[in-house]
Amino acid sequence: MLQGRERERAAVAALLEDAAAGRGGALVLRGQPGVGKSALLADTVARATADTVLRTQGIESESPLAFAALHRLLRPVMACADRLPPPQAHALRTAFGEQAGGEADRFLVFLAALSVLAEAAEQTPVLAVVDDAHWLDDASAAALLFVARRLQNERVALLFAARTGDVRGFDSGDLPALELGGIDREAAGALLSERAGVPVPAEVRDALLAGTGANPLALVELAEALTAEQLSGAAPLPERLPLTGGVERAFLDRCRRLPAEAQQLLLVAAADDSGRAAVVRQAAQGLGVGDDGLEAAERSGLLRVEGAAVELRHPLVRSAVYGAATSSGRRRVHRALAAALTGPDDADRRAWHLAASVEEPDEDVVAALDAAAERAVARGGHEAASAAWERAAELTPAGEQRARRLCRAAHSAWLTAQQVRGRALAEAGLALTADPGLRAELRRLRAHLEFHGASQDEAHRMVLEAAAEVAPHDRRQAGDLALLGAALAASGARSGSPIDPTALLPPAGPDAPDRDRCLVALVHGLSAVPRRDWRRSTASLRAAVDLADRIDGVRDEDVLINLGVAAYFLGDDDVALRLQDRLLHHARDTGGLVTTVHALTRRNIPELATGRWSAAAAGAGEALTLAENSGQPVLAAWPTAVLAVLAALRGETARATRHPAAVEAIVASSALGIVTELVTDLARWARGLLDAADPAAALRPLERLGSLPVAHLAAVDRVEAAVRAGRDDLARQRVADLTAFAEGTGAAWAAAVAAHGRAVLAEGEEAEGHFRAALAAHEDSPRLPSRARTQLAYGRALRRARRRVDARPHLRAALAAFEDLGAAPWAELARQELRASGETARRRDAVAAPELTPQEQQVVRLVRQGLSNRDVAAQLFLSPRTIDFHLRNVFAKVGVASRTEMAALALD
């Protein structure tokens, strides 16, 4: 019976009750070793008789095996995978080694795991129990944390138990957690009496409580180690309790009292990661241990065999026995386990046991590790792949082959955001190789690690040097590196390198492949951006963009991404939206979570510019949720900054204040790399908008904008704040910059804003002429917010010139536009100006349009495309049940009863 855990049992019971009612969730039980986490899990399982109960456990020696723990958890319900969308089912079965073909996207595996649990929960509520979560393999941990954060509408309860104060932690982020401490006196007395078989006096109980810190496992061990006389108080307790060295020491002492064969068998079980009795028995036999050793180990209570499974009494038994063994003893045991693991499904386990059995270079072991790494990559387990290649490199003689394995280890580390480790592996590889191609690959990887983390200037230098070094040997590789260097420079990187990326590319004539022509044009166009040579950059970038439809979005994703960046420097919002939509559709169709987040955030720039603010809010909200649910705070920075701007534009002061603070916290704690300036500038723009009533205060953050896309988004604010703060010099400089951009690119919106700036710097007829020129240019621009700002400024100028009747049409148009946008502060200004012109401006009916959450908006957009709930769920990384929940909410809000009725509504 579980003693003294009423509070904890109540918390777990509440979790299960909520899950049964369709309000799923997760709970992390934390505590010191032996405090009773596993006992609480067992108690929960015993009480969940009506549920589907799934169990798994982290195993220290299993941590290099990708998705091993997740596979054990889902194995009983894998039949549900037959009902998943084919890409999800394929990814999950590939991750579990049940299916071959292609490389599984890790986040598609995560989504598939969620979908399998959701499908299983359609039959009965699901209780998923994860013990020793601190020892989960990295891929399983990431998948289960992703699932845990997306259970709100599922009949699934996910219960973790994790040790505190261990060398390896379980970072559960913001999941609810419950800390388990020692048990109270009453519970301790009951536990001791139950285990000892005799009543335990209060004074003995208190002495044992003091000596164990009220740790339940320690009390159980004492009840078995002390005599009945000592426990009853008839004999004194020993001066030093048997647990002086801790519970782990007590387990080790018990092990050492066993016959030598039993000790050897326990070491085999401690080193084993299969949990199969046949494997342990066969390995032990290889070491000369017979059934007598197994029986003695079972009788000791340190090990039990149930059917085909073998299990140590407690994880501390494993760490105690394995930690106390000699290095040579461990190697012998691992060699025996490798010999026992002969099946094809055990190839990865065998490789790691072989790796643990040797100290010197060994070709056979390296080959096994290489194969294990390849399988891990195919399953989406890049953490495991990186670990395997790193160990293979350690067992490879110094030279080119070791460098290649280090390169692959570094690449896999980079894919799992292990930047520090990836950098160290790449540096180690560079020190070992003189091969130009491999050096270029390693330096490109180092550059990626730099501009995603530390310094884009250093990345720029690295990538140009790598391009120049490899150009005589591999033109395609040099071209890819030159493109990266040009893109970094266009985004603000300044390394001072004298290497010209355009000189590294051979000319691409009209008969050259489309990719080569596009790449050359892109490099030339992006290389002209830092010089602000807009005519030259526009000619080349426009030529590149015209080839976009001929570029393969799968094989040449980097080229397509940089075409989207090029659209920013063309000032072409329509092209930017089209290219980002293409990337987004591809990401959604393939289940690429990171690519989805990137596409959603990049398209926020033209959405903000053109007044598609509802779409921007929905996209940023989805991107933020995906970033948080996947445990990637770096990805959360950009959408948070976009939400800050939207809140400021809409006059939502509380949110507009909270979001920039959140951005600053992310920037302070995480390296954002190449997007640092853009994200920081979005937050600055939001602050400038909030301080609009104080021109000097508004000007300070607005003048610090260094990112060209954000500076262009905030162009009207920058000019008007400078004029209102009495800094006409700054305003004229902004106008000159915009004029040059407009003349070089032909961007109508830039010409319009430049004319707007000249108007607010002038007076009388001269100002009116510039306002008219601005409105004429706005007719050819999709940037509706900027047009409304010009209409407001023009109407205000006319009204102040006592031309009230002339002012009203412009003010009415501005008011209508601001109300459509939901730009409350600007709508109020337009309303005040209209009243000052002698016209009453009534507020629009606030209930005219239903207010949908960003998640609901995304669901509506996809449903209106004719997608089923299951397809929408796959694209939004949710379960069909959650989509149904959101859809029912939408029906209620907009007053329709079917998807057909909803499709007929004009919803934004």
C-alpha cells in the first residue's frame, strides 16, 4: 500500500478525470532517488483500470537509441497508425525501424505520436506513464514533450517521473510539475511496520526518519536490513545506519553479499538495454554464468523475471552495480551482450555494446556505428546519429575518415540545435583534413552555426573563404557558398573579406540550366544590396525571381528561401507572399515543422505591409505555438515580435507592452543569430508606436532600426516622428533613402511614402502637391495601411488650412481603412479629425465581425480550401479531435451549422 501520498494521488486523479472528460494534459513528478516516484506511478496504473494504459521508461544505457522509449510506449496501440495520414504513418514506422525508405522528419514523427495517442483515446481514455524521464533518449524526450503540450482537447493523460539532482536532467519547460518530498511521521511508521512485520515505536521511527531524510525507499531498505529487535526497540539501533553511503550503497552492499555468479549476472542486467530475459541469460552464459546465478539474483530481490522480461528492482540498482564494476569488467559484459544481440532489430543495440567493449580503433565496430548512425538519420533521430558518428570517429585513426565522421556528427548536432557541440566537432574535423570539398563542407557548417548563433560577420568571412577554396574543385559547391555569403551580406553581415562572391561563379548563359541562371542572378543581385545599388540589384533579382517557378522546392530549398529574401529587397510584396506561400504549402504537405514556422514568420513582413493583419496574427500565433510546443525558444522570438507590432498597431496596450518584453527575454537568453536585428527591430517599432504621443520618445527606437525590411515597414512612422520631434534633418534623410529605393526598384509604395515625407516637410500648395503625388503612387501599391496614413495626414493638413469640405473625403477613407484593419488608435485620430471638420463619425458596430482566435482562423482558412478535419490536423500539427473542437467553436461564433455555410461567409 502507498503510504503518505494523499496530496500527490489527488493531483494525479484530477489529471485522469480531466483527461476522461476530454481535457487532456501532462504532469511531471519530480524528486530525489527513492522518494517514491515509481511507486506513485504504479499506484496510478493500478487504479486506472478502465483506461488504456501505456508505459515506458528511460534507460541510461539506451539513451543513444533514437525513439527507443517512444516505441515501447506506443507499441500496444500501433494499429492506430493505420488510420493516420500516410506521411505521418510512414514517418512513425520509419522512426521505429518498421519501414524503410527516405528520411523521417522528426517533427512529423512527433505529430504522428500525438495522432496515435489521440486515435487510441477515441476508444477509451489513455494513461501514458513515463518513468525515469531523465534517462529518455533525446528523440523520445523531444517527441513526448511536444505531445504533452498539445493534449488540451484529447482524452490522454501523460504522466512523467524524473529524478532531481541527477547529472542528466529532464527539461520539461512549462509543464505542470509536482515535487515529491519525504513522507510524514505517520506514513513512515505505517511503512516501517508493514515491512518489518512488527510494531515500530515512535522513537525508533523518528530516529530512522532523521537518518534517511524520510526517503521511503531508504526506510524500506532499513526495514529489511535491521533486526526485528532493533525495529521493535528491544535492541539499540547501530551507531551508523546501513544507509550511511545512501540507498545506492545499500543496494551495492546487498549485491556484494551474493555469490560471484549472481554478481556477474546483475552486472549483465545493469549493462543490458533490451529488458529481455533471453538476452541477459545468453550473455551471462557467454561469461560462464549458469541458471544458479540467475536464481540467486532473483532470490536477492534485486532482480525479477516476469515472463520474457527482466527488470532490476530500482534504477539505483543499475547505477550502483554498473558504477562499481571495473572498466575491463564492463567491456567484457558489453562484448557478451553484443554477441547475444544477433537479430536485425537489435543492430543498433549491438553496435553500441560493441562500442563500449573496445578502447582502441576497430574497423568492425566503426562500421557497425556508421550503420547505426545512418539508420538513426533515416528515423529522424539526429541526436543518436551524432552520438554514433562521434563515437565512430573516436575509434577511427586520425586522418580523412575521422574528419568525415566528425563532419557528419557535427551536421547532425546542428540539426538538433546542439550548437556548442556542433562547433567543437566541426573544428575537430577541420584540424584533420586537407580535402577541399570536405573543408568547404565543414566551414559551411561552421558558418551556419555562427549565423544561427554567435556572429553573422564571422559566418560571412568563413563562407566566402570556403567558397574561394573550393571553387577550383567544385563549382556547384562554390556557388552554393557564394549565395550564402551574398545573402549574409545583404542581411547586414560585414566581415571585411575582400573576396567577391560574384567572381566565384562562372557566367550562366541563356542555355544554362534554370538553377544555374537563377543562382548567378541571385548572387549578383544580393551582392549589390549592401552598396544600396538598387538599379543593379533590381535587374538581377528580378531576373532571379522570374525563374522561381522553375526551381525545385525540395532539392533547391535554399535557393527558394533566398528568392523570398530577394523579394524584400525588391520591395515587391506580392512576390514575397507568393514565394512564402509556396514554401508554406510545401512545408505543410510534408509535415516540416521548422520550415512551416519559418514560412509563417517570413510572410508576416508582406502581410503587415499590405494590411493582412488578421492573417499575420493567425500565422504568428500558430508559429509561436509550434515553437513553444517543440521546445525551440529561438523560433518563438520572431512571431512574438510580430504580435507586439500588431498589438501596438491595434492599440492593445497591455499586449503591446508584454510582447516586446518577451522578445527581450528571449534575446537575452538565446542566440538568435541572423534574425537578431530583424526581431529586435520589430520590437523597437512596437515601442515607437506605443510612444507615438511623445515624438521624442517615439523617435528613439525608430531611429535605431537597422533591418531594411522593418525600416521600410515603419517608414511612415519614422518620417512623421522625426518631423514632429523637430528633426527635419532625419526626416529628409529618410525621404532621400526612400526616393533612391523607389527610383532603383520601381516600388510604388516607396515612391508614395517618399512623397508623403516631402509633404509633411512642406507647407501650403507645395505640401498639397506632394500629398497628391503620394496618393497617385499609392494607387499602384498594395500597402493599404500606408495609403490610409497618407489620407489621414492629407485630410488633417486640409482641415487645418480651413478646407474642411475638401478634407472630409480623405478623412472618411482613412477612417474606413483603419476600422477595416482594426487599427484603433489611428481610427480614433481620423474620427477626431472628421469631427473637427464638422462631420459626425459614428463608430462601427463592434459585433459586425466575429472575433476568432488565431488557431480558429487557421482552421477556417484550411477548411475553406476543402480540406477534411484529418488533413487540416496534419497541416496544423494537431489532432482531428482538436480541429473538430475549434470548428465547433467557429460555428457557434459565426452562427452557421455546416462547412458549406461557413465557406459562403466573408471572414477575415
